[in-house]
Amino acid sequence: MRVAIVHDWLVTNAGAEKVLRGIIDVYPDADIYSLVDFLSDEDREAVLGGKRAKTSFIQKLPFAKNHFRNYLPFFPIAIESFDLSAYDLIISSSWAVAKGVKKHKNQLHISYCYTPIRYAWDLYDEYTADLKQPKKFLVQTTLKYIRRWDIATLDRVDYFIADSKFVQERIKRTYGRDSIVIYPPVDTKSFTFKSDKDDFYLSASRLVPYKKTKLIVEAFNEMSDKRLIVIGSGEEYDEIKKIANPNISVLGFCENNILIDYMQRAKAFVYAAVEDFGIVPIEAMSCGTPVIALNDGGTAETVTNHVNGVHFKHQTKEDITSAVNEFESLVFNLSDISKNAEYYAKERFEKEIKEFINSFEV
């Protein structure tokens, strides 16, 4: 059986790339396709096992390495340019256009879907609201084109796998398609249990607006008696660093061993994003660290109130502050939190992927 794995783009080692690596480990001889591949050597080893992806023409366009997203209007044409006719099985790892690859009737295409394209669907208004003309018109026109193409290519996917029940509902609402849920793999062997906790809270993510790390910092600015450590880099780093009060340490990017150390020692992990799934909170729980998280998206499924963490309802400073204070009044079984996180281990992911795909004749 010849297998092709199609990933939207390869520029960093984030949550989707951890799933991609899990799929590659199930099919180590598969060929990998992506719009672009600008991974560092270290990330290439972690994500692709040292392999290189077969890329589209966007890889060679001017300034693509840092600004490939500006070529969004060409993404559909680029993903359709891949000739996958020689493969028996196509697995797309898709949150944008990878699910739209062309196939013929004798091929099986299974799409592991992180979400229908956010900026064309659920976040369309948020992405376009503050834009000025004529850029607003151009962006709106492009996203409407992406929407039409996204729907028109649905028949290229035989079966959808959602990465959470939250995304399963979104696939049904947006695409009118059923899906099964297979939760992403989490590296529970590296993020190991530690019972001794220090007196600080931790937040770790890419520092981009939708992660709401700035909101967490603003909340802790008003809790001067509580210490917060922030790990991550991104477009909001300078602003977050600037507004952080002395009780908050903004460390920027940290190597994995340093991140694990902080996760193991933190009294709680604080997370305010609406995530499709959210691997990082599971990594914290694998360390025996409770999670204070939004009761929406993936963390509404993985965090159980007063069992492995505390939920808050709204993305506001007041709700975060209230949840932190509520957390400090509770006692958690840290060992049980770590043991329950083992459900999300990589072995479970690989087993479920194999069983699902092997249920079809390819």
C-alpha cells in the first residue's frame, strides 16, 4: 500500500505537527506533501524524522519563507497541483486546504481535521472587522472564494476524523459531514509526574492574540501576591513583556526540558484560549499539574471542574481572577491527574488511527 500524507504547511513544531508525527510513525514509509517546508533542522527531526516534504510552487515564490500566508489566494491551486494518483491511501492533516487535494475514485482519502478553515468560517468576522479599505475588500473577497472552494472540494474526502468533540460539531455544522473523534497524541513519557510544587502559576503558548496570554497577564497584574511565569514567543511578546508587573516573569521561548521543568513545578497551569483540542494543558496534567482553563473548546472536554482543574466561563480578567482564587481553596489528587492524562498517550492515538484505517479495504 502506497501512502501519501498531506499537511497544510511546515514552518514550526506546534500541536498539529505533533499529530503529523504520530501519523508518520504509523506510516513511516509514507511520502509527505506540504504547501511549504521551512522547518529548522531540529524541528525537521522532531516532526518528520529528518525527512523532507514534497512542496508546492509557493515554496519558491518571493519572500515565501516569512510571508507565505500572503499567498492565500493561491493555496487552493497549489494544493490541487500535487499529483497523488500513484497512492492507495491519502491522509490529510488539515486545518486549512490540505483536505482539498485531488484524488481518483479508487483511492481512499481520510482527513484528520483540526478545524474547518477558521478565518473563512468561525472567525471570519473577527479577521475582517478591523481591516481598512481597500485591504478589507480584498481579504473578504479572498475568504469568500476560499469558502466556496472549501465546500466544493468536500467530495474529495471519504471520511473525516475530528481532533475533539468540539471540532466534530464544527465539521457537522460547517460541512454537513459526520466524523469520528480521535484525540491527538500527547508525549506523556516526557511530561512526567512530580508531586512537589512551587508557589507559582504557569502559562505557556505561542504569544498570539487568540491564545489570550495577554489577558492572563492582565489578570495577574491585579493579583500582586501571586507569581506567574509566562513561556512562549510570538507577535505579542514585546507588549506582554512591557505590561507585566514585577510578580510576572516573561521568559520567551524555552527549550523543551526547561518547559517540562516549569510544568512539573507549577502549582497550576493557566490557559484562556478557545482551542480545537489543546495539547499543552494535557502535557501539564501529565506532570500532575492542575489546569485553570476556559470552559469552551477542547479544554471543556479535557479539564473536569474540581477534578483535574478549574473552569472559568468567559475570557475576562474577572473570570480568570475568580478561577485562580477558587483553585486556591481546593485540594487536588495530583497523582490521579497525571494517571488520567495517560489516556492521551501516543500509543492510544496510533492504535485508534490504525484500527480506523484498517477497517477499510485499501
